[in-house]
Amino acid sequence: MRIGTPSGRRRSSGAAQLASPPVALPTNAFFDGGLLFSSRMTGIGEISRYIQTFMTLNLPLIREQFPFLRETVNGHPLIYLDNAASSQKPSRVIGRMSRFLESEYANVHRGIHLLSERATAAYEQARTKVAGLLNANREEEVIFTRGTTEAVNLVVNTWGRENIKAGDTILLTEMEHHSVLLPWLQLARETGARVEFVPVLENGAALDLDAAKRLLAAGPKLFAFVHVPNTLGLENPAGELCRWAAASGTTTFVDGAQSVGHQPVDVQKLGCDFLACSAHKMCGPSAIGALWGRHELLSAMPPWQYGGEMVDRAFYDKPATFREPPARFEAGTPPILEAAGWAEAIDFLNAVGLEAIRSHSVALANLAMDRLRSVEGLHVFGPAERQSGIVAFSIEGVHAHDVAFFANERGVALRAGHHCAQPLMRKLGSLSSSRASFYLYNQPSDVDALVGVLSEAVAFFR
């Protein structure tokens, strides 16, 4: 496999009709050693080095938890490989949110009636579970947001506006998602700060760590970087980067959207100052995520949004006073239902085991790397050995949207485009690429289906 610039015709995409009712909610343990292979799977030598990893999870039992797997597309079983965009939801999350609406929903905090007390308990229990997931020092360090994007913008518009001045340096990497790249670039334009970038190595194989160490030694005011990028199939050494930053007095912000819920993430071990994540990428609902921040930093930050719940005392004739975090940053009615769903998703993932989920997803991605060598003209971005469950690629002479449309017609769900990383894809010589991303409910036969569909696509479009 090699780097190439894709070309070809663009074809409008189609949409499958997908719907399924919730099913029962088994909660038993998952480590029973189940494994599913395609009856037509080839390359047994290739898969042999991953069998031990795949045997860690009981895939049949896990897959029973996901109603979407009952769906078909044009008579083909649905194979969902778009997990880096958003993950599917297990029945127990669907059921928990349904039960919450039936018997626990009300607005949270300050209500003294039964439903409000139930809702408040569920909402704050979710904060406790997110804090535990991240190994936060205290629950008050977890701020609920609409997702990673809002968490970034919160820090930019509070800590950033208080601390970034003209002439300061904001350090980013060349592999940042637009949700990290654009808010900090905008702040730099408004304040007169400089923005510098840690480069990526050829083909996006890794971050240039020598350059990172050199740039951090210069003492930038802030270093924001992605833990696991959504395009390159690698994991940045976040702990090491944070240690280098701390040595020069640099504040760190980690984008954990693709790592939290996919592997163990411990903010104390990482040594970062801020970290953001989203529930919808880890079996939870959309419209909720979290900002974790060191308590001393959050306590010194001004509010961003103003309104109910975040105020301590309000007056007609003098400035209001504001509550301590997290309430200071959660103005208005929060995502109550979504918090209950996220808490259930965290319980589900912890029952499976985050290290097992990471190993499983990475093994599937590496199996895909082995098998994709047989597809003519296919070029994969990132390292040869996958460190996450993400495989982004281009096919010479075939547009990424054609690939995704063709795959969808055969039941394989891929993502096509620039993946909200236009500058990175431009640097890699491809304005558009296809992406397969694996998660805990994917199985080895999904790789077989992916390779088969891509081989068919090459033959069809050429």
C-alpha cells in the first residue's frame, strides 16, 4: 500500500431505511470466549495472530445487545464500520432512557418533589460515573456539555480569553479535528496570538515527537492535541506530551473524543489540564459530552453562558455572583435524559472491559490492514501497524463517495469525505478518503465483507 491522490466520479449517496424496536436487556458478564467468522473468510494465516485477542470477548452475547444488527440493506446484513463518526447503542441504554422518561423525568436541582429528586439523582450519578471513567480527583471537575466541540469552545471562551494575549503562542498539531483547530485559530485571530503546529510524519505515520519536544521547550501558553485522531489509526503519547508541556509551564488540552470509551483513559496518569469527550462515540446518546478540568483552573474561569442554575445571587443594580463549578458552566436545563443514558453506557463498557475493547478494535483494524493489501490501488493513511480501530484509505481512480455509495448498496456502512480534517488530508495529498472504523460489536467477518466490497468496487469503477 502507498499514498496516492484519489480521483474519479462523484455519485449521489443513497440512504437505507433502518428501524428496530428495543429488545430485552441482559446484563450478564461478557468474557465467555465467543467468536464469529465468515464461512467464506480467507487468509487464515493472517487471522491466526489475532485469534487470542478475539477470543477475549463473547461477541455473540455482545452483538445481541445491539438492535441495529438485525437490520438489512438491500437484502445484505448491515455491517456498521462508521464508529469513529458515532457508535451504535445497546438495548440496555435504549431501555434505560425509556424507563427514565416513563418514571423519573423532571427538571433537576432545587425541585422538592419526587420526580425532580429522581431526575437529579440520576443526573448527578452520571457525573459520578464519568468522573470514575476518567479517574478524576473529584466529581466537580466534570462539566456536562453537548459534546467535545462545545467543551473545546467552553475552554476557548473562558480560560482562553482570560489567559491568551497578543504575542502568546498556541500550539496545535497538524492532525487536529476542525472542532479543536477552528476555535483556537479564531481566538488567535481575535487576540493577536501566534499559532504553531507540531507536524506529522510522512503519510501521517506518527506525530513528529522531536518537533513537539522542541516546540514545547519554547513555552507556548497552551498545547491542544488529539489523543487518538479520527483519520490515522494511531495513538499519540499523551502522557509524554503532557509531561513535556508541564516542564515548560504550558497548559494542555486533550481531545479524547476517539479514546474515551474505547480504551482506558486516566486524566491523572496523563497529567493533562483539560480533556473533552462525547457520549455518542461510546455507546451513549448524542447531545451530551463532558469537559474535565483541574478544579483550580475551573474555579478561576469565568462563566461562558449565562442564565438559570449557574448563578448564585442576581440583582438589578449590581453584578451577579456565580456558583462554583460545575454549576457555573451548566446554564439552563441540562441534558438530563442523555446523562441517564450515558451512565448506562459507561456501566455497559465497564462490564465488557475497556482494555479488551481497545485490543479487539485494534486487532480488527490490523486484520483489515493485512487483508486490504489485496485490493488494487488502495492506499492507507497512517502507520502500518494500527494503534486504534480506524483505517482511512483512498483507492486510485475511484472517488471516496463512490466507494461509500457502492459499499452501502451491499450493506457496509463507511464514512467518506475529509473527516473534519481538511488541512491534514490536504497535506496527505487526498482531499477525500474513505474510512472504516471498528468497535466492540464488529467481528472478523466484517473485515472479510469490507475487503470483498472494495475489491468489487475497484472492478466496477475501472
